[in-house]
Amino acid sequence: MRTIGLAEAKAQLSALIDAVQAGDEVVITRRGHAVARLVRDHPASQQDDALTWPQRFRRMHPASAPMTRTAVELVRELREEL
């Protein structure tokens, strides 16, 4: 893992991207404190591409309770309460 200051990172961004593509990890600091980390992006798997957005959301937020009512039902209930 490489650590580099913000000003130097600006000047060497292209080289840093090349290093990250090669598998290196770069930490960018501002005034001596780590503020960002550059890591290689991992493309989504084909399985993730086949999922609908609610399925992806549930996978990313497993603690979320499954929806038991549709949005239409919730709006009707709210209107009835008024």
C-alpha cells in the first residue's frame, strides 16, 4: 500500500491509476491524515446484472425487512388516516 499527499496525487493521478489497475492500493492524505483510498474496481458479476434493483438493494441491505405491502396500499392507508 502506497501513501501519497494530495498535491502529489493531483500531479501524478495518471500514474496512480496505472498502479491501482496493476493491483496496488493508494492512500491519499491531506495534512498527514488519510482522506481517501484508491483501490481497483471489481466489475459486477453477471449474476448481479440479472438481479432487479430491489433484489440488489436487499442483497446490499440484508437487515431490511421484506416489504409486506405495496406502495399503493401504504398510500391508501395514509389517506384513510387523514
